[in-house]
Amino acid sequence: MFKKILVSLSAIILILGGITMSNAKQNDWDKTFKKSDKVDVQKVNFKNRYGITLVGDLYLPKEKPEAKMAAIAVSGPFGAVKEQASGLYAQTMAERGFAALAFDPSYTGESGGEPRNVASPDINTEDFSAAVDYLSTREDVDPDRIGIIGICGFGGFGLNAAAIDTRIKGTVAVTMYDMTRVTAKGYNDTIDSDARYQMKEQLNKQRTEDFKNGTYAPAPGLPEKLTGEEPQFVKDYYGYYKTNRGFHKRSINSNGNWTMTSSLSLINMPILQYSEEIQNAVLVIHGENAHSRYFSEDAFKKLKGENKELYIVPGANHVDLYDNLEKIPFDKIETFFRTYLK
């Protein structure tokens, strides 16, 4: 029974996280989406509170306003890199007049941190605040008008950041996962305390082996080929990460593996414990047909205040909100930030 649970858990950790790659890669453009002629993009780096250097792509509108701009930091999905969905979101918001920073979280992509491919509820929450540090000290950004967008697992980390960082004046959580909940309890909370104990026993045994070997065992990832027997949401992830639609060589979900023991901290450190204390504005967006919809609905129930909204996108599944421009409600996101980043 435990082997089945561990495989299921590992799949959860690895998996999480229509523009063609052929168009996107023209002129050495390394993103999975087409380059906009309305924005400029530059590589930037900054350190988080743990001393890890984070790397981001800063998108700025070519027609900059004279006044300091409102700014948005974007990260996610879980296991993705800034050249995928977060970059698309940042570029689109820059087209709409915002300074927008898509960044790689610690231990992933072009950002620093050893060992590689590690997830942490504390550090990944801190990564958002580090992005706010960077944006708030730019001469062209108004430090009192900064928001964040978290996608998939980073929707949960984004809400957690908003609960601790009052500088974040507006938070958008898109197609959100609570990674700590799903790791500890499985989908729809189907893992009980006994099964969770078995997971912890095996994962701690793996810690010992990792220490002996001097390496970190990888968790399973998405399959290289589908058999047709996979759950629909696995097919959806495959259709984004493993095809020209969204494949990127630095993406863990496309071309790598999380470390197996990453799940230990996710099991033991639940996020969203203080989300009801978020006073600044929050917009939670999820797809009507997404397998993960309950994460957003449950998270929204904890939020308090009239500046909180849950928006369900008709007909959308989980990964539609990664890159489907017909489904992502960018007009609504823009209105939200223009309202609360005044």
C-alpha cells in the first residue's frame, strides 16, 4: 500500500507545476510564447533573505509612463520556469502598462541554490518577498503599488506571501494548488495519518541513503510517453510540459525531477494558516473543469473582506490557465490591479 501512496505522492510533486515553439524561438527567443513588440525584456537578478540569487526576466512597456509604474511579480507553475507561463503573464501585463517580473524560484531554472530541484514552503514564499524587495527599489517603480501573480503551486505560496508581506497590495492566485495540503493529504484529502506516517518513514529512510551516497534521489516525473490509461489531468500536464506547446529544457516538469525528499517540508509545514489575516486585495481564479478547483474554493472561504473575489473561468481546465489566451481573463486581472494598485 505504501509503495502505491509514495508513487502517487511523487507524481503529485513532479507533475505540478496554443502558441507554438517554432514561432517563440525565432531570433534566439528562449520562451515558449511569442515575443511581443510592445515590451522590452531584460535579465535581472536579486537575492532573497537566505542569500540565494534569484534570476528573473523583467518586462517593461516600450511606451513608459512619466510617473513611476505599478509593478507585478509573477512565478509558477510549480516545477515550471520563467520562460513558460509566468513569462507569458508578465509580458501580457507589461503590454498593459505594468512593470512585470517573471522569476525562477530558488533551486530551479536559472536561479541559484544547492542542491537543485528542491521545493520549500518557507523559501518559495520568501522568493515572492524578495521579488518585492527588488521591484520596490527600482527608480521606475512606485513601491506602494506592487502586486503579485502566483500560478498553480505558486498561487498557494503567493497567498502565503500576502499573509506575511503587507507591501503586497494585490494578489492574484491562478489555477491554485496548496502544495502542502496535497502533499500531506493527497488529492481530495484521501491520505490519512497512518498512510502519512508510512510516507514519512520511507522518505526519512531516503534521507539516510542520500547522505550515504552524497546525492539526492529524484522523484518520478511525467512519463515520456502516454499509455492512454493516465488520469485526464496527467494527460493535460503532458500536453503542456512535454510537447512543443510548453516544453522548456530548464523546466523540472518538462525535463527533470524534483528531489524525492522535497516533500518532507511540504508535509510538515502547512501554508495558508494565516490567510484569513490578509487585508489587501486578493483575486482567486480557477477553471470550471479543473481537477484542482477545490483548492481555490477552499482557500477563498478563509479570506475575509470585500476586496476578495473568486472567479471561475467557464469551460477551463487546470492547464488552460497556463497559456490559453482565450481562457485566461487578462482583462479581469488588469482591472483588479488598476483598482488596487492605485
